[in-house]
Amino acid sequence: MKTLTNLALIAFLLTSTNVFATATPHEHQHDNANPQQQAQTYVCPMHPEVTGTKGDSCPKCGMDLEPKAKEVKTAEGTMHNAHEHH
């Protein structure tokens, strides 16, 4: 009888823990890129009018496209290309 009670208690604890674990929202990583990375524009270093996505090459010169520098607003409100300052 004691063994049956222990088995029933263990089964109840395992099921209730599993229900709570799946019901609560949680943060985790996926292998796919976030929307900001997916929307990244790539440009040809020699022909800035040529744009594409990661892995594309320029149809004019064959160079691999590089990520386009993002424009950031400065304190004065003017546009500025994002780059490292020396």
C-alpha cells in the first residue's frame, strides 16, 4: 500500500510540474535570425546602387555585397553613417 501511495505521489508531482513548466512563458534562443538581421541590406562597395541580401554578389563587377552601414541620428538631428570613431 505504501509503494502504491508513493508511486501515485510521484506520478502526480511529475505531471503537475510538467503542466506548470509548459504553461509559463519563457525566453529562449532560436537558430533563425531576428527580424532586424533578416532585414539587413547589403550593397556593392564599388556600385552602391546595387543592393541585395547576404550572400549575393554584384552583377556589374562580381564582388560580394557587404552590409550597408546603418544611419544614426546624432544629437543635432542630422543623419550620420554608423562607424567606429578613432
